[in-house]
Amino acid sequence: MNTQKKDRGFTLVELLIVIVILGILATVTVFAVRGITNKGKTSACAADKKTLEVAAEAYMAQNGSYPASAQQMVDTGLLRSVSTNWAYALAAPSYTLTASSSDCTPAAT
């Protein structure tokens, strides 16, 4: 009597089922992460815009007029760097912020 048990590997059908399940899980994960990334970019743009607005108002409070450029707010220490998402422009007696990134909303004041 031969009491040895032969170990058999997985069948082709079993392997294909596992591969299909892993593909579905990977697809769901990619779309979920993509949505989170888009929300993050939108939030970053909104925060950047608010920072520029606060810096411009602080400059106005200190100097009695809005700065001619975003660089002036950097020079006075109100901003760390000039925004790459928003373009600042003096439009007397106020200013305008125009979206310069596709992730940001259209022009706002």
C-alpha cells in the first residue's frame, strides 16, 4: 500500500479567479485614491487663496493700501513665497486673484 498523498497545485481556473479578484480590488483602490487626491488639490487651492487674501488685508491694514504685487507681501514677511496657484494683481482700489492652476476655481476677488 502506498500511503503517500500527492500534493496537487492550483488549477488554472482557480488561479484565474484569484487574478480577476485582485484586478477588481486594484481598480477600486486606484479610483478611490484618485478621488482623494483631487479633493486634496482643491482644498490646497482654497487654502492658498485664503492665505493670499489674509496677507493682502494685513498689508492694507499696515500700509493703508494694497500691495502692488505678491512679492511685496513676501518682502514684508506676510507670505513665505509667491503663490503658483493664484495670480495677484492690484486693481485699485482693491485687488484680484486669478486662478493660474487648472486645479483651482476660476477667477475670484
